[in-house]
Amino acid sequence: MAMNNTFNIKRFGLLFKKTILEKPIQTIGVTGLLLILSLILYTVAKRLSGFNAAQNLTFIWGLSGGGFFLASLVFGYFSTNASGSSYLTLPASYFEKWLCGILIAGVLYPFIFLIFYHFFDVGFVTLYHNSLDPSSPFYKQEYEAVDTFNLNSILAWKVYVMFFFLTGAMFIGAFYFDKIAFIKTGILICIFCIGIYGLNWFIAKMFFGNINDAGVFNHVTVPVGKEEGSIILPSNIQNIYYYSIWYVLPFILWLLSLTRLKEKEF
């Protein structure tokens, strides 16, 4: 009985259908718009800066930025007291309401975006390869200079982490900010990142004196004569640091949003 009160597949299906169909422009329409904007950004950036910049910029903006924006709309029920109260009183559990938003912004959107992105990326790269002259002495070099974006690369995984962090922050921000949660949460994230970077720089400066660069709690670059030297964390501590940033922090943010939703129902 307790499980039925927490999650019921039929009740969840009705809630999910209501969320999608009640404001189709807000979910389906915005998702389509984000995909089109990603395609436009890819096309423009490719002409201005080349394939590599276009692939990276579009992937970062389309996935993490698009997910952040869509998350603000999905949880936009809480942007005003009236709509928030109305959504909270729906005949569904707090877990089902949370799962509905998570499924739309945190699962379906990245899945759709990755398929769409890979599709048009392959298309553009194929067109480029077909436009090359096989008889040219630089054909092999030009052909290998452009390849499709690797969705399993280090950069891709960093963007995945950014996506989960930003959407998690937006899920929480929607509960704390009554209006324009998208802008307020974005400003708060910027302040947080600048503060962390400033604190990291201050600590590095205090311990090492003259420094050239300071990665956020993972390395410090110091001048050594005319050269540069890097001081990095020990491998065991570095692994803990990366796992905490890549997995623990996003998980905590998503879990806190569930806890916050449960609190708002009472």
C-alpha cells in the first residue's frame, strides 16, 4: 500500500500526460526550438570558426544550456504561488511529480538532443568529406582533419557533468525563487563559480606566492625561471576530488530537489 502511495504507474502516466499536453508549447515546442537553435549555432560557428569549434560550442550550449532552460520551464509550476499550489495539490505523490520533471528535462531532453546532434553532425561532416577532391595531394590530411564529435570523449563527459549540475541547480532554484527562477538561479550559479574560483586563487596565492594559474582545487601553475611548473594533487586525492565533482555533487543536487518538493507539500 505504501508503494502505491509513493508510485503508481497509471497515476504517474496520467500526470506525465497532463504535464506534456497541458502546455505543449512549453515542453514540446521549446524542445524543438532548442534543437533548431543548436542547428543554427552549429552552422554559423562552422562558417566562422571551423568544425571543431562548432561541434564543441553547439554540444556545450545545446545540452547543458538547453537542459538548464527546459528544467526551468518544466518546474515553472512553482514560479508563482498560484500555479505552484495548484501543482502540489494534484492527486499524485511528491515522488511522481519530481520524477515527471526529471524524466522530461533530465532524461528525455538529453536523449533527444544527443540523437539530433549526432544526426546533423554526421550530415555536415559527410558533406564536407564528399566535397573534397580525392586527387588533391592534401586530400588525406584534409579528410582526417574533420571527424564527427566523439560522444564518449573527455570533453563530452565534462559537458554531461555540467548538464547534470546545471539541471540539478535549476530543479532546486525553481522551488526557492517564486519568479524568473531561470535568471535568478543562473546569477546564483555565476556567483557561486566566481566565489569558488576566487577562494581557490586566494588559497593557492597564500601557499605558493607567485602563481600563473590555479585550477579549481586540483592544480597550481607556478613560474620556474622562464618555464612553468605544475603542482597537482596526489592521484588518490585527485580521484576523490573528480568523483565528488562528477558524480556526488550532481546526485546531491537532484536528491535535494526531491527533498525540497516533499517539504513544499506540507
